[in-house]
Amino acid sequence: MVLLPKEIEEKLPPLYSTENIATKDKIVKIKFFTPDSNWSWYVVEYSKEEKIFFGYVDGHYPEWGYFCLAELQEATGPLGLHIERDLHFKEQPFGNIKELKGK
């Protein structure tokens, strides 16, 4: 699976472009996940030059931060499965993501 097709990459807001938007109102554009664990990455911004995302990482210690496309492409979960893009995820405000309510 191609994690970041060109047509999606072109539509992502650049890094720092949502700084002045309230966290709950930031639009999550993509969700990546590990099919064999409970980790997910929610993308809000992206640098095409550096291939770095900004968004919310729901893992051992859920937090906002930066993560790199190359690392997502190389990483595997505990059973050796690669990270995937959630093809059914619809872009939405961070505050509306059901599985993250209360985080």
C-alpha cells in the first residue's frame, strides 16, 4: 500500500499552517494505523520537502508531535505487519474523532 499518494500529498496543509486553530478544530486529513497493535497517527499538516507530518499520535503516550513518512513506511507492528492508511477515514475536526473522545 502506498501510504501517501501524490493526490493526497498535494492537498495537505503545510507545517505550521494550523498553529492558530484550536486543537479540537484542527482538521485531521489522514489516519495511519498498525493493524496488529493499537497505534494510530492522525495527520493535520505535512512538509513535502522534509517528508514530515504534524499530528496526533495515539500510542503508549498519546501526544501531538512530528513524525516522518520514511519511518512510517519502514515500521512494523509486533506481528510484522506494516503501517497502513485507513482508506475509510473521512477528514474531520480532531474533536469529532470518536475513538479519541476524552484524550
